[in-house]
Amino acid sequence: MTISFMASGANAAFRVRVALVLKNLPFEEIDVDILSGRQFDPAYTEVNKEHVVPTLVHDGHRILQSLAILEYLDEIEPEPRLI
């Protein structure tokens, strides 16, 4: 299972990072420097047309917003429960 996690230093991204670690899920973290406007780069726009972080990509799914990501992580890995 490969999880790509696009993040920045924002609190919402930190929340997802902690969840991935708590669930012991392997993931690749890709830094998106929102202070430099990297969320508007064409490569990131292909992944997330809303230009927000965090974004999680897994098995063809693209999940935006930290709460939705936490719910998704609970679905694919029930323990420990996050929500």
C-alpha cells in the first residue's frame, strides 16, 4: 500500500501526519510550501484542483481536507480508531 501525503507546515497537515504515524501506515510525504505558492504549481494542480493541503492519494483515491482523510484512514485501517 503506497500512500502519498502532500502537506505543509499547517495544523491540518500535522493532524494527518500524526494519524498516519499512529496507525503505523507507510507513507511518502511530499512537501507543498504554501507560503511560496507551491500549491498552485501545475504538478500539484493535477492532483488537487482546489489547491489546498493536505491531500492524501491512495489506490486511485484523492482525499482532501484533514477530517475526510482521518475518516478514510479509519476505513482502511480500523485500529487504532481516530474518530
